[in-house]
Amino acid sequence: MYKISLKNIDVHREYEGGDKSNKFVVAFQTGKGHNDALLQRMILGRHLRKENAAWIKYDEHKSIMHFNELNFIGWPGGRRRPTPAEAELYWEIVESEKPHRIGKGHIQSYWFWGFMRNTKRIVEIAEKNNIDYFFIDHAYLYHQRHSMFEKYGDMNNCLFRVCKNNYVINKITDTNDNRLLHLKARFAKDDELEIKPWNKNGKHIIVIPPSYWLCKNLGWNPTKVLQDTIDEIKKHTDREIRVRLKKMNGNYNPVPLHQDMKDAHAVVSFQSSAAAKAIIKGTPSFTITDKYSAAIPMSQTDLSKIETPIYPDNRHEWLCNLANHQFYADEIQSGYAERYLNEQHA
């Protein structure tokens, strides 16, 4: 008879506001200590949900770590090695015959953080078994500021994007402006969200390729995606093409975005916060995806029209929607984020 081991599962049934039902929300350990601790608190520590919760730890013996031994020359023998980004983590429940069950309990959603360490497997199993999944990562707006809050442990001020059954929100569903106005007031000295007029006389094209990790999750070759994009653009224009890499050697691009975007005819991206900033500051947008970019509502997706970009007049509403789809940690913990996203998907 099928029975999953509980050695890698922490089950929580008793908490304020909870019930004795057999519905479960489960969150997955992904090997990055800080994010794991925060996600565990968000899911196991919630107090306004009705579901039971479980924390799914990966099996260290069945996981493939892909350690680069050169990185550990002189590493203390008793010190635990950090889980590498390339690790192929193994979660027993995901690979079981019944990935939608915990004992007699029914799993209604998976929760995980980021693209790395084989989280693509969680998505594959969720989609195959019609289980909702919730993806958590950096905020859409002011994400560098929130990364600094997170780095220095100020979790009360951090905002995170949470997406249901996708990696981004790619349509406009909520244009209430309360949260956007709150953000603007909070960072009043920053002009990041100041909408500039569309530039209709630009010259060159900026290409922002997808990240390595997103491509890995989707089973794509990032080098090929970039080359295919450039080749397609060249079929329809003779404008100068400039490629802007997200990070070089692990660091943010040393060339400021506003400098790259000066006199730009358009930005072509896959999924990038830089594209959102370009749109806000008046650079027309094209995306090479119709699913995985938050810029889609403001963009053309047909590169054959690169010479005729669109200039949407609802950028404010789009920003409202992005602001409404990023959440404080306590909003995730309380269950508000999940209830909100379920309403938006209804």
C-alpha cells in the first residue's frame, strides 16, 4: 500500500484560526537558507488561513548537488557547503505516485521561491496534476530597494511578487491605485515611477535577453534565444541593435539604464524589470513572449512590427496592477496574498 515517508515533511495542523480539514498548502525548501526561512514562516506561520500547512524538505541523499570543488579549496571540513544554484533537488512528495496527497490529506497548492535548484520540477508536477502553484520572487517595482531591505534583514519593509500559475502577472486585472500611491509616497525622493512621454523619434533598439535561470526552467538555450531574437529583428529593420545584459560576472550592469535608453526607438525583452523601467520612461516595448513578461500589456509581441511600436495610454493603470500584485511578508503569511490572487484568477 502506498505511504509516503514523513521524514522530509514538517506538517502543521494547529494554529490560530485553523481547522481540522484535510486541505493542505505546501511550501518547498530550495536550499537558500534565508529564503527558506522566510518562506517557511510565511506558510507555516500564517494565522488567517483555513488550510493545514506542510514544509517539504528536499532529500539530501537523492539530490544531485553539482558542487564545483574549486570553490571549496580550504573549506573547513565540518562546515556545511551552501546548496549550489545548479543543484537538482529531489523532493520525495513531488516524485511520489501521489504528489497531490499527504497521507489522507489533499494538497491544494504548491509554494516555492525562485528559478534555481530544480524548481522547474515543481511546476512540471503541479501542471501535470492540476495543482495550483504560487511563485515568489523579487518585487516588480522598486525591487532593488526591497533587495536591500532583505539583505539587511528589514523584512517588515520588503515587498515580493507572488504569482499564481505563472512567473509574472501578464495582464491587467486590478487598477485600484491605493498601493501605487502608497509606494510613491514612501519613496517620494525617487522618480522611478514618474511616467515620461513616449519617445517617438528614437534611433537604436535595446535587446534585453532572458536570464539564464528562466531559460533553464523553460528548457531553452539562452544563447540561441538571444541570437534568434537579433536575427528576427534584422529581418525587419536596419537600426543599430544594442544588447543589454542583466548581470555581468554576477554584478548589475555598469551602464545606467537611462543612458542605454537615451534616444532608443524600442526595447525588446523577454522578462525584465529593466523593460518595465524603460516603458515608464517612454521607451516603446516589444516582448518575445506572450506569457512570461509583466510588460506584455504595454508591448507588441510581433517583432515584424518593430518599426511601428505601440504607445499605450494606460501606463498608470498598468503600474497600479503591478503594485497590487506585490506583497509584504505579513500579507503572504496572513493568507491575504493567496486570497487576493484567487479572486483575480476567478
